[in-house]
Amino acid sequence: MHFGRKKLAKPLENKDARPALDVQSVIREARYTFVRGLGWAGVMSGFINVLQLTVPLFMLQVHDRVINSQSTDTLILLLVIAIAAIILFGILDFLRALVFQEMAKSLLRRVNLPAISAAMRVALEKGSLHGTQVLRDLSDLRNFINGSTIGAPLEALWSPIFLLVMFALHPYYGIAGLVAVLILIGFSLLGDLLVRQVTKEGTDANLRNIGDIGATVSNAEAIEAMGMMPALAMRWRREQIHASELLDVGNMRSKGMYSMTRTVRFGMQIVILAMGAYLVIIGETTPGAMIGGTVIMGRLLLPFDNVTRDWRAWVGAISAWKRIRSMLEETQSEREIKPTPRSEGPLLVDNLVYAVPGSNVPVLRGVSFELFPGEILGVVGPSAAGKSTLSRLLVGAAKPTSGGVYLNGHNAYLWERGSFGDMVGYLPQSVSLLNGTIRDNISRMRDSNPRKVINAARAAGVHEMIGRLPLGYDTPIGAGRHTLSGGQQQRIALARALYGWPRLLVLDEPNANLDAEGEASLIRAVRQAADSGAMVVLIAHRQSIMQYAHKLLVMQDGRVKQFGERTDIIRNMSNEGDGIKNIPVIAHKQESGGAA
Ligand SMILES: Nc1ncnc2c1ncn2[C@@H]1O[C@H](COP(=O)(O)OP(=O)(O)OP(=O)(O)O)[C@@H](O)[C@H]1O
């Protein structure tokens, strides 16, 4: 028995190939955008803070200068200055909001596409719900930056200005202000210590729960039919309670700290007023300074209140960013960005090993074979032999752990996706059509050439069926739209695979939902593709289709049990005797005497 090893074509290196995306530079740029935005907003916050002194200083000046001098000219001058300062405050406040908005836009512009590609890759490996989390994180991050909570720490950074003014009014004011600030910083740090971890755990638990519910919703029919809802509801409830309890603890601690900081702020304002009154009595300061000092104390401490109140939003945003960043890093693509010319073959699978990421038990254990243009390869074997995993690796949807799949010597996994996709037709075991029209789906969501769409539909034997639908090729399908039967979906997915006459056609259980007419169309399509020089890989449990295969690959436990010309393999299997029991497809063929 040979596995085609002797004929293996040497893999080529594409010298022009570059990594598709430098994740580290995306992360660096995103961080730079964030820090630069915060820098600008911070500078503006400084001016805004200074301008916030307008009201207390105006009070102080009116009290000390206007009342004493009885001068309306001074009053008018002060009024004009104060109004100008307040208008400037309004303008800067608005500009700062624009800076935040621009920062959110520019951050998302940089991260959006890499994050969505990362989400796709994570979805391939860990399921769609892990993938969609990153989209939620991006949206949370944008809301945070555009929201009202991001500015509080920036304002707190400028507290030294208020402290200086307080020291200028009287050293005792300054000292009281400093003590109050230190107490509030202590509360903020304590709050962070008490809130951060528990909030993170609660959020993670909540996300897990949402993920579980999302996964379950897609199985709603089975759940309803088998009355699984009460048991599932109990599980969710337990998980929900656990997550809510953690989040409630974080919330309660955060609110507790906020109440304490407010108490300290109000208390300190009373202390400073009393102290001011005492300083006025002993002639150390003026009544204007007393009122101004009290108001400035309020302004000084307010951002610390806000930091304590809004810290959870910062914790949430930081966690969201960390998740986005680690997903980008984990899924850094080594794929090329330059299109590679269309290839006619051969297809070489060279000592292919695949273990699911995070597991060290390989699903494929050194699979090798070669396929030439115009050949149809039937892949058979018992359940869990690794057939679908092999098909995913053939089309570059999963990364080999070692070894590789090469088309005309070029690595299928690394191949730039657009040009690779033009050459490949893939029908996965679980057919999933996308939201859009039938035309969109067949044309792979591209601006379609109507003739190519109709050709693909005809080849899949589905043109007449589409013609019978009220909107024909423009019928919207996908979630919540026109519902197609399992067989209809499979045939439209076959038309999608055939679109543009690919050079490599990988069909995983393509006849699973087909009736006799559908299967006849499928066989016609497969033979037509092979006659036009395509390489076809067919995975099927139903044996009828295998009689058209030129070669057979028999898999077992992730290994190649046999590979070769179909007639040779069937002869070998019947000679081995016990092998026939293990390979039902072949066994059935032999028994029925049909295939060879
Ligand atoms: N993402 C994954 N995570 C964990 N295990 C996986 C994953 N994908 C495949 N496997 C494991 O790999 C083995 C082979 O699965 P695969 O779907 O390739 O088998 P198969 O031969 O196509 O089976 P069937 O004929 O039943 O479709 C199975 O044991 C399966 O549990």
C-alpha cells in the first residue's frame, strides 16, 4: 500500500509573502491613540478646571471688592470677565467631548477590522460565541470613551491647581484641602482593591452565562421538543444568581465607597467653612475668602467623588480592552496579504498532524496523500475518524499543528484568503447560509455576475427550485427569513461551493439531506467539476456517491488506513476481511457488489 509519498511535490516558499497583520503595531497604535486622546483631553481638563474657579473667585471678588468699594464699574468689569470665562469653559467642555468622540472613532477604526478577523478565527476554533464577545467589548469601549465617566480621573489630576489657590487664600485652607484629598485618594485605592477583582469575576461569569444562553437559543427546537427548558432554566438561574451575587458585591462596595467619599466631602466643606469663620473672627482672612475657600474645597473634592463613583466603568473598560488585546495577540495571523495566482494543483497533504488548540491529543496523526487535477477522492471511515477535521484543514480553515496542505506547492493555510477562496469550493458538514438573498449566498456575498450565479445554481441542480420561489434569486434567507428545507439549503450551499468553478472542491457529507433527485444533481456536478480539471474531495457516509471516486482514503483514529485507486482499496478491504467490518461504506459496497 502506498500513500503517494514518493510522488510528493516539494513545497514552495513564497518569497513575497508577508504576515497579514502586525498585531503588535495595531495594539501600539491603539494605545497611542488612547493615550494621545487622554493627553489632549487632560490638557483641556486643566483649562476647564481653572475656568471652574470662575464662580468662587467671582464670589470672592464681589464680596471683597464690590461690596466694600460700592463700585458698579468694578462689578461690570468682573461680570464681563466672569461671563467670558464661563463661555470659554462651555466651549472647552464641548471641545473635550469632541476629543473623546474622535478618540473613540480613531481607536475603533484601527482595531475594528483586526478584532473582527480575530473574532472569526476564535469562532473557528472555540465557537461563535467567543467570537462575538470581542464585538461586544468594542462596543462597550466606544460607549465608555463617549460616555461621561472617562473624564473624572483627568479632572482629579488637576487638583493641585485648586490646592495652590487654597494655600494662597490661607495655609490652613491648603492643609485642610490636602488632608481631604489624601483621605479621598485612600478611599479610591481601597475602593479599587475591593471592587476590581469581584467585578471582573462577576462580569466573566455573566459573559459565560450569556454565551451559554446564546448557544442554547440556537437549539431552541430540540429544547422545546424534548421538554429540556425547565432543567436548562434551573442551570441558567444558578449561574445567573452566582454572577449577580458577585456583581452585587462589587456594586455594593463601590456604592459604599462613594457614600463615604461624599460624606467626607460634605464634612470637609463644613469644617472649612467653620475654619474660615474662625479665621475671619481672628482677622486672619476676609469673609470673601471664607466663602471662596468653601466653594473651592467643593470643586477640589468633587472629581475624587466622581472617580470613586465611576471607577467600575474604568475597570470594565480596562477589562474589555485586555480581552480585545489578548484575542488579537492569541489569534495573530501569519497569513499572507498578497494574492497568490490561481493554481491547478496538485493537492499535497504532507504528514498532517492536527490537535485542537489547548489539547495535546492529536485528532489527525500524520495524514499524507496526493491528489491530481481531474481526480475525485472519496474519504471514508467510521465516525470521529477525523474526516471533517481533514476537510477543514484542506480548505485552510484550521491551522495544522505540524505538516501541511499544499496546493501546487503553496501552503493552503497561509494563502491569502481572497485568492484562495476564489479557487476553493467548500461545503461544510453543517450547512450554514448567511443572512442575505439566495443570490448573495451563491455568489459568496460579492457583487455577483448573474450568469455565474445561474451557472452555479444549474450545476447544483437548484435553478428550477429557486425559480419557483416568489422572489427567485432575490429571496431573502437566513435567520428569521424565508425558511428553506434542509435539502434545499444543502443544494444552495453546493451552488455556493461550485460558484466560479473552483479548482479544489471539498464536500463534507454533501448528500446527507438530499433526495434521489438532489443526489443525482450532486453526482452530475462532481463529475462535471472533475472533468473540467478540478480536484474533488468527497466525504460521505452514504455509499452511492463513492462509486464515482477515482481514489479512496480510508481513515481510522486520525490516521490513513488505506489510500489508493478505488478498485485497489476495495479489493484490499475484501481480502482483509475484518477491515470490512470497520469501514461500513466499503463493506456495504462489497456486499451489494456495486462499487468496484
Ligand atoms: N473543535 C474541536 N474540539 C474538540 N475536539 C474536536 C474538535 N474538532 C474535532 N474534534 C474531535 O476530533 C475527532 C474527529 O472529529 P471529526 O468531526 O473530524 O470526525 P469525522 O470523521 O468527521 O466524524 P463524523 O463521520 O461523525 O462526522 C472527534 O473525536 C472530535 O471529538
